[in-house]
Amino acid sequence: MKTLALVFVLINISSSLSKPNQINGGFSLDLIDRDSPQSPLYDPTYAQLDRLKNALLRSTLRASRLSKRAGFTSKVASIDVDISAALGEYVMLISIGTPPVKVFGIADTGSDLTWVQCKPCKNCYKQVGPLLVPSNSSTYRSLSCQSKGCEALDKDQLSCDSKNICHYKMSYGDSSVTVGDLAVDTFWFGPTPVKNVAFGCGHDNEGTFKKDSSGIVGLGGGPLSIINQLQYVVNGKFSYCLIPYSNNQKTSRIHFGTHAIVAGANVVSTPLIKKNPSTFYYLTLESILVGKHKVSAKGSSSKIPAEKGNIIIDSGTTLTFIPDEFYSDLITSITNVIGLGFDIPQWGFKFCYKNLNLGRVPPMTFRFTGANVEVPPENMFLEIQKGVNCLAFSSAADGLAIFGNLMQRNMLVGYDLLA
């Protein structure tokens, strides 16, 4: 049974970009917050509040895109924000080809296919570093339409040309699209080479993709994701530690294989639920504790349990979107203690507080199947202006419920797809 393991930790990570390392089938890489000064996406002209506002807008757009992918057509799913393709909030440095070419890709647990910009390019956005030139790599090979990689694409994501080369097309719900050849090449994770990794070589990349990143690194649960393609190397395991939002001068880490094993007395684990699309990591949220008060799903009981796979966990969505059946009682339980607060509609927040004493806020415990995950007050709120904190979650309405990355800060989160 596939599992997710979580443990609350105090993260102490070097502020420098560490070199990836590899020991006995495992390796680790830096996971760079896109708004960190160490990120190629960092814009020094933005104030911190501007970066935060953009992150929240990206979160809304991403929730919309993931909801549409999962088949929802709710109000949340229909929101459209012209800010970026909202692929994720963290950047990874890998290399592709022989000789290797450095690629900054956005790490995305909500996508499977890794893709980068390639020459020749009909439409390409600006990026740091050169575009990939397939003819310069001695290990590059286009895939045929009969290949397993091509067969793993959804029917609406592929096409074939007269030379029997498989072409992919990925759309991101905001008019952003990448089109190119499905191919294989050698990927380098630091000094660790892995041969014949399938990826998209994008020759037409249009829409709201932001400059500097080369593409995305797909970390979803589908067959074309890096995790499943590297199964024989990493044994279906990866984990990450996300540093607190207020400390983006330091760098988070992502671990694979033997480096990704989560163990210890405080570890809890919960099953990953198999649902469509297979890209997403579905969990079952049974109830929520606010202090000692239990919030259950409306209509659920010990005889009628919560729906399996009613929320996904995602590293690329900043906010958390609570299943609608929990939301109203959850808000009541919190506001009974700290008051109703006030709205900031231009930011999309409904429960904001001036000079909030976080010591008054009861901890919130997400009770997943077999795993109680306590979220401290500092993960529940965002300081969007000096002295103003807002609840960092909202209702999923009829859209996809998402356990976002703010709730995961200071936790070691491990995925085991082969358990």
C-alpha cells in the first residue's frame, strides 16, 4: 500500500546552495523557494508584500487548474488569474544530456511530465541559461508513437507526425501551453546520471510562463513522473523539508531513494489513495481538531466515514483548501476563540486580525487515516501586512481540496509509492 509519512521537525538548513550528494541509491537536491534571492525567478524590484501577493494569486490559479484537471467545475475551479502558469513554488537544478546542460525547472507534484525549452523554438519565453539543443547531446533520442512513453500520455496530450515521432501537448488552464517532441536523454541529479529518462522537448511554449525557469520537473504519481521513471534508482521514495515562509534566505531540500526514508519515534503515516488522475497524491481527511474540539465532515459518523481520497497534498499550492463539508464548523471553532476578524477582499482573505497573539490560537490537528498531523498557529496564518495576519486557508467549495505547502512548513514529508 502506498503511504505518506510526516514528522514535525525543526529544520536547520544551510543558507548556501549545497552540492547534491549520492549514497547507496539515494541523492538530495536543493529545493529553492522561487522568491528566494537564490532563485533564478527572484526579482529584486519586488517588495516582500508584492512577492507574497503574487504567491497567493498563483495559489488561486493553481487550485483552479488542479480542480479542472480532477474534473471539478466549481466557482473555485473557474477563477482565472493572469499572473503565471502557476506551476509551483520551488525550483530544482538538474542537468540534461551528454554533455550535461544545466536546467532550472519548477518542481511540481501536480504534474507528471518533465519538460524543458528546446531549440529550434517557434515560441519560447526568456530563461536563464541556454535552451536545450537536442542535436548537441549524444544520448538524446526522440520517441516513436509506439513507445511506452508515448502510450503513457493521455489521448488529448499526444499526436504523431509523418516520421512517427511522438509529440506532446500540455495545457495549464490559463491559455498557457507547451508543445514539442517526447524524447529520452540522460538526466543528471548532481553527479548522479540516469539514462533514458523520458521528457518533453518543448519547441512551442506560449502563455503566461514566467522567464528564467527552463520548464518543470514532474514529481506527480503518474507513469511519466520522475519518481516512477527512476523507480529502480529511488525505489519509489522521495521526501522534502520546507523551511518557514518567513525564512526564505535559506534553502529547503528534497531527497530521493535511501535519502528519503522517514523514520523515528514521532513519524506518522497515512495511505495514499488511488484515484484519477493518478498524478495527484490523494489522502483521506477524517476530521480536524481545533484545540480539543473535533470538527467532523457534515453527514459523517463512526458508521458513515469520510469519503476516501477527499483531499490531495501538494507542494506547489501555497494556501490550503479545506473540504467544504468541514469548513463552516472549522471556522466557527477558530473564531469562537479569536473572534471574527475582518475581510481584506483585494487579497481574497475573510478572516484577518491586527496584532494577533498567536499564543491565543489553538493548534489545529488534521486527522488523516492513521495519522494525526498537528499544525502550529504560525503555519495557519500569513502576515500579509505589518501587524496583520490572515487565516491561510479557505473552502474548496465544490473544487479540489488541497493540503498546501504553508501547512507543511517545518515538516519532513515523505512519499513511498511502493510501500
